Amino acid sequence: MVAYGLVGVATDGAWPAGLLAYGGGLGALVLVLHLAVRWRAPFADPLLVPVATLLNGLGLALIHRLDVARDGSFAERQLVWSAVGLLLTVVVVVVLRDHRWLRRYTFTAMVVGLVLLVMPLVPLLGVNINGAQIWVRVGPVGFQPGELAKIVLTVFFAGYLVTARDTLSLVGPKVLGLQLPRARDLGPLIVAWLASLAVLVLERDLGTSLLFFGLFVAMLYVATQRVSWIAIGMTLFVGGAVLAWSMFDHVQARVSAWLNPFDAEEYDRKFGGSFQLVQGLFGLANGGLVGTGIGEGRPQTVPYAESDFIIATLGEETGLTGLLAVLVVYLVLVERGLRTAVAVRDGFGKLLAGGLAFAIALQCFVVAGGVLRVIPLTGLTMPFLAYGGSSLVANWMIVGLLLRISDAARRPAPAVPEPEGTPVVPDVAGSAETQVVRL
């Protein structure tokens, strides 16, 4: 709310009129979620909801700041999507009483996930935006099915790997000191690799392809604890990246803009050039260590500053200090997810919580790495922070699943009643207190 207020002070010299409406609206929605968690999952991790709320609220303030500069209305839509995401999270917490119930629908989740991935390719349903076929439009509402697909496919991966991990853990030949799996067990990894390439080829969606394959390899390592799967996965990733670069023009354009962003030819290219990337880098440089101040910079000069390049907006107006602080908040969110995976007692819950936490971590790395020119741009959005209803709703649902799993992980084990006739003997120390000795 302070960030939202500073936008009004910086641009109009007064606190904005909608400050209480935005802050109160988000606060009321989060209060409903908090009460639902206290009712249905009282032992859930207490940091998940506050951290997600902080990121969501800060994103609303930054999007509102860009609306003021561009006379837009993205913040109002984002608040509506925030309400949808929070209410669906309440539904997840209330309806899903035990996360292990999802294991029954392992292969159903696989089918649903694949359907969601191919939905943008359906004629009259899929929409091509900026060269990527990743959107579906139904009437006035558009969304990205891939955001929901990552949740459903994580459920499938967890259910499949918890059953097949013993087979996948069997050792095969030893090469260069690395114990490789048996050749017959490479099938699932090859299928995931081919599916990710299909997404890249058919939908021109580099981000979802990378997220899909990286998620499967990470969960495969968690399930088997074998470094060889990471090595094989990285080898397949490098091979797929080289193959995609050599065959597809849009991948070549992304790589060329990443390697030579300041070349005049790349900068002036109308589609697929480096103008957006360079503008974002200039904004980050303008922010310096402590930033220009919220409402004092010029992030509106960056195309898609409210979605793909929200990190550049944050870095310009809060500086390196603010950007690092927000990245640490993301790190806390991921750490709580991984802690939940370690603490929960069943194998399915461990893989599901670990996969969901890694999905957020990988998405943050891919987005921040693209804006900061560590890796090529991929088109994904920063979880909770960036504008986008599909991403916001999906990530709130991930928080709901982590709340349910963490409740099971932190819930005390039921006390075992003492059998009748158990003798009570004096304490060996001779005190007046007694102890129960199990027979």
C-alpha cells in the first residue's frame, strides 16, 4: 500500500484516491484465505500466504504505476485476477482434504496436461500473439493453458515417478566415473524431451518448452537421487537447443538478439530484435543501486514493461537493492516449498511439493535471466509480480497445494493410547515423578 501511495505522490503530489480500495480489496481477499487455512489446514506453513501476498501486492503497485504513465487499466484487471486466484486457492484448501487423493488421477492428469498444451493449436480457439501460439480465447476472455498445464503435469510426474522410481534407480553401465541408468529406462526422459521439442516447434514457445523439460528432469533427480539423470537431461537439453537454433528462425532471432543486442541491425529489427532488451538494460542502469524512486523513473519506455519486463520496472525504480530484496522473497517462497517436500512423510507428497517449488524457481530464473541478459528471452512472466491472469491464478493454486501438503507435513502424529495394564514404576533417579514403561 505504501508503494501504491508513492506512485500518486510522485506523479500527482497526493495520495491516490483508490489506495484504500485496492489495499482493502486485496486485504479482504487474503483474510478470507487466511480464515480458510486456519479452518481446514491449521498446521500449514505460516509464511506461504504472506510472501505470496507481498509479491502480488507489489505487482499491483508497479502495474498501477505503468497505468498512470500510459493511461491504462491493467491494475484493475490484475486485481480481478487476484480475486479469482485467491478464491480458487480457498477452494483448493477447503475441498482437497488430503493431497494424496490426487495420486488416484495420475494418468488422467497426463491426459489433461497434454490437452491443455495442444489447445492453442486448435483452429478458432488458439490465438497467435507476437509470433507465439500459446493463447486461447473464449469470447472476451483469453488465457494461457500452459500455465495450468504445469500444475497438472507436475501431479502426473509425481504420481508416475513415485511408482517407477525403483526401476529408474537401477544402475547400468559406468561411463567416465558416472553410473548411468539402464538403456531401457531412458524412455520417459526421451518422451519428455520430444514433447518439449514439439511445444517449441508447433507453438514457438521457448519458455514453456524449457519449463516443461526442466521440471521433469528435476523431479526425476529428486525421485532417484542419481546425478546421471541430470547429466543425461543436460545433454538432451543442449542437443535440443542446438537443433532448434539450426532449424527455426524465431530461435535464431532470440539468440542473435541476446548475443548482439547493441548492434544496429538487431536493435532496429521490427520483430524479434533487441530493442525491448536494450531498453530494459538502460532502465536497470538508470536505477543504479537504490533506484530512482517509485513513480520517478521511465519504465513505460520498455515494451511490455507490465508483464515480460516487470523486473526492469522494479529494478529501475527500486534499484539493485530493491531487486535483490524481491529475489530474496522469491527465494523464501521456494525454500518453504522445498522444506515442505523434505518434511512430508509420503513419497508422492515429496515429489509434488518439490516439483511445484522448482517450477516457481525455474520460472523466476528464466524470466530474471532473460531480462538481465544471462540467457535468451523466453516469454514467461514473473510469478505473482507480472501482469497476466493465467500466470497469477496458476501460481496462487500452487500456493494452495503447498499449503495443503505443508499441513500434512507439520501436523503432529496422532498419540498412541497406552495399553491397559501397563505398569508404572518409580523414576530411576528416585524422584516423586513416575514414568511409563512399554512392555
